[in-house]
Amino acid sequence: MFFIALYCFCSGISMAGQLQPEGVASVPGSMSSNSTSYVISKPDKAFHWYEHRDILPKDYADVVHQPALVFPAPLASLEGRAPVRKLDGGFLWVSLETPDLISAGDYRWYYVNPGEYVLADNLERRPVSTFKGVDFGHTILPGTCGWIVLDTVTSHVPGKQEFINGDDLEKHDLVRILETRMVNGKKWLKLAEGKWVDGTRVALITRPVRPEGIPPGAKWIDINLYEQVLEAIDGDVMVYATLVSSGLPDFDTPTGLFRIWGKVRMAKMGGGVKGKDYYFLEDVPYHMYFFQGYAIHGAYWHDNFGLKQSHGCVNVAPRDAWWLFNWTTPKVTGSKWVKSRRSNPGTYVYVHY
């Protein structure tokens, strides 16, 4: 797959096994019966975060002008008081205690943390991705399927990209795949008669084989770095699948068989070198650490799931992170860190190409 080089913390195509062929249940955002038949579902435009504060209680803003000074009160800068800190040197996001602007004198401010205010001109609120994967408890997919990860246009024949006369496909459309064909060393996928798509623009849902080391009947997560797809599996039954954004080439996500060793519902993340690859992200949701400082976690700062983008962690959309956090072990109650124990062991995580 292509990848996008944004400073964030933490595809291609392979031949997939068949999923259940029985038909398609109702999928949120699915197309009507008179729409393009090979598109199973489209991005959910009806989902609004303000109605789902139980999943993501915060709003977020990008620090677009740096350095951005942080003051202890809205008028502190005008009164000559020193800032408590400054935000600069990299890819920076803050969470907002309230999305409402605060007016003080001729200035407008955002309240970003208890005792911390930033001039509104230095921040830009951005929408959080509403993408969500497939819950197989509610959906049956026909045959082999995958997500479009870059807007594209179908072609009448494999090997020749159309730009005008084909069907437009939107990023994160879920489509049915009928056939894979190699043309001049490149994979093309058949969606319907006369409807082919460049395979590098699709991430397939596969049916992975349980690796040695995971006992029968155990829960495990399969992360396919080639496809940029995560699948949650109970024993040998797939229960959930979604897109991820794993590490960029200089920040590879580690491969191997791991177990989640610790989880926390929300925490800050940061790292790198200022002026080079520095990042600082407030209130990142749903951390699931599986190897050293590498975690599966929600990412509110981009919507490029299906493309490599992180500093090594496995980014998932916040709705997926919430589902995975509740499905995996160790179980967490409240907001404190929980580490795995013999009495509360961590879910297996298998990362591979």
C-alpha cells in the first residue's frame, strides 16, 4: 500500500480465504438495493461524535501555529504573567476541556487543560474519523472483501487505469472481490463484469490461520502489515475486522507473537526529536500495549486507516479502538493503568506481513 508521512505515534493485496458466503446483513452506511452491487457499505456519514461521548469524551485541536504559548488564565498574557509552557517543534495536538471558545478582551481562547489556555488563533479543531470496521456478530460478508484505501475509479479491463468513465469509489468503501489477476507484475481486482480496480488501492479482509503458540479456543488479534488490516479472532472464528495504520519505514512495527501486557483508557503520547520527528498528543484513547512501548490505540488525528502512518504503534479509528479495548484482556475498569496478571492475562497479538 501507499503510505502518508505524518508525524504520529503511534498494503497491497494477498490472496484471501473465503468468508461466509451466505449473503449480506444490514450494515450501517450500506448502499441501497439499486446502488452499485459490489459496494457492500460506505463510510458512515450519519455518525456524530457529540452523540457518543461514552466512546470519545474529548474534542481535539491541531496546534497549527507554533510556538503556541500556554497561559494559566485567558488574560494572563495581557497582564504580563509568564506562560506555563509552550507548544512547539513538531506534530502537536491538544484535547479541549470544552469545545466552546472563551472571549477575554479582544482575544478568544481555548481551555485545553485545567489551568491552561491557548489563543484560539493557534489551534484548529478538526473532525475525528467516524470509520468503523466490520462486526461479524451483526454482519455476514459475501466471499472475499476489502476496503478501498484511496479514492479511485474502476476500469473496464485490468491493467489500464480509467479516470473518467469508470465508477467512482470512495476511501473506506467496503467492496466484494470476485477475482485477482496479475497484469505486468501488478495485481488487479475484479469487482463485477467490466469493473476492475488497482489492487494497491484495496486492503483485503483475509482469514488467517491460528499460529503456533496460541492455544485452541483463545482470543487473539491478527495484524497483517501488508494489508494494513486487523482481525479479532475467537479461537478460529473471526469476530471483527478493521483497517490499521502501522509504522512508517523508519519506524517499523515489530513483528512476532505477543500478548497485551498493559492497557489504559486514555493517556498522553509523545516522543521523537524537536524539529525533526517530535510529536505530542494529548488524551490518546484506548491504549493496548503488546510489546515494550508499542500499542494498538485509537488515533483521532487522521483518517488514513489502511495506509502506513505511525511511529511504530498500530493506529485504529476511535470506534474500533473502543471495541477492541472492551473485547481484549486484561480487563479494565475505570481510568487507571491495568497490567496483565496470571489471573487477568493479556490477549494474544500476532503481527506479520
